[in-house]
Amino acid sequence: MSARILMGKEFAAKIKESARLEVEELKKNYGVTPGLSVIIVGENPASQVYVRNKHKTCEELGIISEVVAMPEDTTKDALLAKIDELNADKNIHGILVQLPLPAAIKAHSEEILNRIDPLKDVDGFHPVNVGKLVIGSPALVPCTPAGCIEMLDLANIEIDGKRAVIIGRSNIVGKPLFHLLLARHATVTVCHTHTKNLPEIAREADILVAASGKPNLVTADMIRPGATVIDVGINRIAPKKLVGDVDFEAAKEIAGAITPVPGGVGLLTVAMLMKNVVKAAKLQLGE
Ligand code: NAD
């Protein structure tokens, strides 16, 4: 039997609608319009597409969106000064520095991201927010893993008590997702490049999340029949061809539910960013 295909568009639309309603409420109850400032340094074409997409989504939902475009030769100090200015700006509730930074300042990425006020850190990368996630207190959580949880919830796929296996241990996907699934009472295993017997571990999963950035790493024989498979991978294998980490055509014959690439869980990331901007505004209002 073919799997249920979890289409990102449908879920992203629901998340955005709920963010739009929250924006309306903030305006009505506090006279506050949430504001997002996205800093982009240099001319990276992919980053420009992502930033435009975020800007457009903010506008759709009634969120104030400001794009701060800084030249390729921006110094670390100039970027830190800009972040300080935005940290102090009462009309801006969320700040995001689009990565990757240009080569000349890339080595300072951590110091730069850590300068963002944790209450405005809508990417959820600041150590304060990472720490809060680990101890289970409310925090701004990275958007992609938060989107995975939201998708499971909206699809009515139970997490509590399930075996979850994540392939990938990055700071932006695998590790935060581990904590989010654990907080929802899943039993979670995180696999990585040094994991022995990956297929065997993957086959234990009720919920299998692939976030390795390796096309076709997850083959049908690694999937337990009926499992939910979330493919976070986005891999460009030809100029106009994107694929995930999962061999989708074969996997959909085994899985119970599966996300496609493109058009799957990736579409939830920007929607979750909008939720984070609203959440940041609420945190700053003391809600
Ligand atoms: P990363 O390169 O930082 O981390 C990849 C992880 O996968 C590492 O922890 C590594 O140990 C593990 N891994 C790699 N090859 C493996 C193998 N053969 N076996 C087991 N583990 C292996 O990548 P990332 O930033 O976490 O991104 C992962 C994928 O998700 C990429 O394709 C990326 O494009 C995609 N991504 C999508 C979104 C989105 O949907 N919006 C956001 C972030 C990342």
C-alpha cells in the first residue's frame, strides 16, 4: 500500500493562518505589530531568494519586515554595531542574520549570532535559547526542527512513546529535533557519520527523520513498514533538480506516511519563522 504523502503546502498554510490571527490579536490587544529584521551581508544568490521569501511571507501576514542589505566587505564590527542597533529598536521583535556570511567574516559567525538579544533570536541559535530548549523551558526554537514537530501534530501522528530515529546531528536540525522529540516523550536515537549499522537502527523507527544532506542515503530497506518518514534533506543534484535524503519512490511503498522533496517539510520552515516572530513579540511583552 502506498504511503500517505504529507504535503508541506497544506500544513504551511495552516501555520501561517494561525500566525496571522496571532498578529491580529497582538495589534488589537497591545497595539503592537510584530517586526522582523533580516540582515543579509553580500550577494549570495541563494540567500537573496530565502530573504525575499521571508519578506514576502511577513507582508502576507501583517508582520513588519525590514531587510538590511549590507555590502560584501562589511566588517565584523560594523555588523555587530548593526545588531546592537536592532537589539535596542522597540519596533523590531525578531532579528535574523542570513547565513552563510562572506568568507572574510565567516569565522566570526558564532560571535555575531551570539550578539543578538536572545528574546529577539528568531532562528533559535543563541546559546541561551539552546540551553532553554535542553532544560525544557519555553524558548525560541530553530524553525526547521520545530516545523517537523508541527507537521507531525497537524498530521495527527502520535509522538508520545514512539521510537524516533534522526539521521544527522547538526546544531540547526538534528540536535534541536532530538530535544523537541524527547520533550514530547519519544524515545530518540541520533545517528551520524560514525554510526555503525545505520540501516538496522533506522528500521527500529516509528518516526524516521533524515537530515544528512546525502541524496538517497535512506533506502526502502531501512524503513519499518508503516513508519513515518520525514525528509529534511535538500540536495541539488542538477541545476534544476532538488532531491531529499530518501529514495522517495521506493520508500513511499513501505512507509505509512512520508514527506516529499521538494514540497515537503521544507515549506514549514518559513511558516515557523513567522510563528517565532510572533512568539518573540509576546515574550517581549511579557506574555
Ligand atoms: P550538516 O551537514 O550540518 O549535518 C549533516 C549531518 O548528517 C551531520 O551530523 C552528519 O554526521 C550526518 N551525516 C552525513 N552523512 C551521513 C551518513 N552517510 N550517515 C549518517 N549520518 C550522516 O547539515 P544540516 O545543516 O543539518 O542539513 C541537513 C540537510 O537538511 C541538508 O540537505 C540541508 O540542505 C537540509 N536543510 C533543510 C532545511 C529546510 O528544509 N528549510 C533547513 C536546514 C537544512
